[in-house]
Amino acid sequence: MKDPYEMLNDIKMDENEYEEVNLTHIEKQKIKKRVRKKINKNNVHTKRNVAIVTSAAALFIMMMTVDMRRMIADIPLIGSKMEDYVNSRGEPLKEYKTTIGQTVYDNGVEVRLDEVMIDEGQIIVNSTFKSNSVNLGDIFLPHPDVYINGKELNGSGGGGNQKVNDYTYTFFTTTDLKDSQMNLMELDGELDIQIVYRRLMPLKGKTSIKGEWGFSFKASGDKLKAETKTIPIHKHFKLENGQKIEVENLKVSPISIKLNYKMLNGTKLDVTFIGKDQDGKELKLVSGHTLSKNSYWRFEKLEDSVTKIVLTPVLTSGEEGEKKTNYRKVLTEEEFEVVIKE
């Protein structure tokens, strides 16, 4: 005879036939009590019938417990989504990331917080969204509010998405670990983290979908931090307009490489960098931020074959709005080499 759990896997249901029902704890207990009475009245039946009734009862209670919502559970939680997003080059990230799996439903949208990872100066989050009423392929990237040990992050960030099906998308976001003063937060040990999505914004002039998709959990970035290498650089150069650039160091983690530098004496010109390996292959840019004393330029994880990289400064307009121009100048005379490994 088939195992009862296998039988559950064979059952086919049309989820559209069910309406959303929110049950109290007392109502759930009443349902369980009625099911137990039903089973007791039929205890003279064969073992096969008892197994069928028990399986059906379990299915019924499971359906009621999950509020009969259109569940996201059919989308695998365990996989390589985070690895693919950061391009870990085939290396698993299990020991660095935290798998959450919490699900919240609000205003016609179900959100499951899948994985979180704390890298050098950033937190990476991936969540799966599912909805039959909201076109998730037609919204701006939903960027959550992030709180660590009770303090809200004030950093910038980016991200991307991955389509699962017409009703389901996985969204990735990165947020810099910066406080209200835009200073980098020093984080150690186990952290209390809250992730809250509050609205979904359509790409074209429609009203935003508001909700409260919040998650609370603990995570640590200590393992990744311990395996991050800091390479001092101390490269200084001066621009024609008097601005000073101080390149401090390169952080090489199992996830990415991050160049930290300062831009002093003004912001009329922005300084960014082109990175290439020893064979002239250009490094792929992930993100960057030019902000006076806390500037950085982040690239994808290096291939194992990379022994050194060459970084070349690039000048662009640092003005805002109408004052911003298309000015661009590559400072080949100020490029410098960083040895990654001997």
C-alpha cells in the first residue's frame, strides 16, 4: 500500500475553487475535534480505510491552517538562486548565507523571504513574490526597509529579478550597511534583522500596492568576514581642479571584490574605476557609490586564475540635474596594479 504522504502528493486540486479563510486557534481546534470523532466512529473499518481517512483529515487541516491561500510552497526554497545572482562561479554559498523560508500574505500578494547574506559592506536579500492579481513583471524592483539590531540602514543599493512563471518572481536586492549618517556600520556576531516590504510600485502611472510584508530573524556575517582579505593600496593622486583621491584598500571576499576610496576637496568630478585582470579581461562591475569619504566600486568575484588586477581611474561629471554633463576622461597615467596572490 502507498505511504499516506505519497498519496498526498498524488492529490490534484484546483486552488481557484477555494476562497481565503482566516481561522482562529479555537476554530482550528474544533475542526481537529470533529475529525477525531469521525475517525473514532469508523474504527471498525479496515486499516486501509483508516489510512485514507487519516490522510484526508491531514490534508483538510493543512488546507485550513494555511488559510487556503494560493501558496508559494510549490516554488523550491533550496537551490542556487543566491549563487547565480552573485556569480559564485560554481562555488556553493551554504556556509555564508542564511536560509529563512518565512512567508507573509497581504493585499493579494504572497512574499517568501528566501535567503539573506551579509557580504563586505552590504546585505543581499532574495525573496519570492507570488500574486494572481498583481502583474509582478510590471513593477519596479521592490526594495525593502532593512533594520539591524534595531537600526534602519540608510545605504543605497541595487538588485535584479528572476521570473519563475507568469505569477511568480524572485527579486534580489542589495543594501549598503550604512547608518543614518551614511557611515559604514561595523557588525559582529549574531544580528537581529528585520526585513520589511511596504509597497509595490507599477512601472507606469498606477497606484502603488501597499502592504506589510515583514520578517524577523537572526543571521551573522562573521564567517564571510573571516575569509575576506584586505589588501592595502594607499594610492593618492590629485585632479586638475584640486580634488584629491585617496584609494585606501581592496577587500577580496568569497562573494565579491570591493575597492574603497575617498574623494576630497569637492565633488564636481566623480571618480570611478575600470578593472582588468592580468590577461586584460575586464572585471564585471556589480555596484558603486561615489560619496566623499565613503566611496567604493564593487566587482564580481574573481576567477581562481586571477593573480593580479589593474585599476584605471575614470573621471565623469559629478554635478546633479541640468548641470550634469557627458564629460568622461580615462586617467591611464594614474592606473595602478594590485597583486591578489603570488
